[in-house]
Amino acid sequence: MRADSSSFGFVGSNPTWSTTFYLSLATCLLILMCLCALYVVNRILSCSFASVLSQDAWFRLWNAHLH
């Protein structure tokens, strides 16, 4: 019975419980880091895309002004 209770992780000093806890914590942190990285990349891409569009608009205005 003692081996059964320890294998299910009911005991606080059982190493498998802490391993599972740290694995879930690391998974949550990894997901958060991926979300933050995706957000930052999305912001950088949208900003560079907007700046390219604005430069294109300025270039067209300058061309229209010259001609």
C-alpha cells in the first residue's frame, strides 16, 4: 500500500510531484515567452510595414511635385 500511495504522488516529499510542478511551470513560462516574442515580432513587422508605406506615399508625393 505504501508503494501505491507514493507512486500516485500523494506524499508531499515525493520527487515526481515536484518534477511535474516544475515541468508545468516551465511549460507556462515557455508559452508566455513565445507569446511575448510573437507580440514583439508582430509589432516590429507592423511598424516597418507602416514606415515602408509612408515612405512610398512620400515618394509618390515628391514625384507628383516634381512632375
